[in-house]
Amino acid sequence: MIFRRRREPGVYLPWERKKGFVGALARTRIRQVLIAVAVVMTIVFLRRREEYAAKVRSTRASIATATRALFAYRADHTSECPRVWADVVAEGYARRVPLDAWGRPLRLVCPGRRDPQSFDVLSDGPDGLPYGLDRIE
């Protein structure tokens, strides 16, 4: 009597599969596409972050310029704060109403919140909400 060994159905785990040319090629293409998508997403993220940082720097420069104009105005007006930016522009201390990088006028708070004898100049930030969490001072 000859005993034949039964062939059991093959159950392969993913790392035991036979690798054919077509399967390897497909896995390589998928890997390349995923890497390309990750690189593009990283570039977009870094670009947006840098654009935001550039706008913040620009806004801080506008705030510094506006602050100098307000100090000059107050020096000539016995330390009185202007009511609005138009007063500062009308008397020649600034060429125009100062804007932040998002195109909104800077906020003038007089008397200042921290120092009642001074003033605050701030931007409402990208969302434009007054005194929002992303304001720039």
C-alpha cells in the first residue's frame, strides 16, 4: 500500500507570499505615489506656515511704524491720545491709516490695557475677530 501525502491547502501569511514581477511592480508604484503625495503635502504645509510667518512679521513692522507715529503725535499734543487714526493722518504723522498684512486697519486702544498712561496698537489677526486669540500686539 502506497501512502500518498495529501497536499494541504496553502495558507500564506503576507510576508510568505511568493513575489512575482507584477505584484512587486504594483507595490513599488503604490509606494512611490504615497511618497510623492507625502512630499507634496509637506511642501504645501511648509509654504503656508512661512507665508503666515511673513504676514506676522509684516504686521509687527506696521505696528512699530504706527507706534512711532503715535508717540510723535502725543509729544506734540500734551500726551493726549488721538480718537481715531484719521486724526494722526490728518496732522501728517502718518501717510495713511496703518493696515495689517490681511488688509485691515490696526486697532488703536487708548488708554492702553496694560498701561493707562499709554496706548496699545494691535492687529486682530487673520480671522479679524476683535481681541481674538490670534491677535498680534
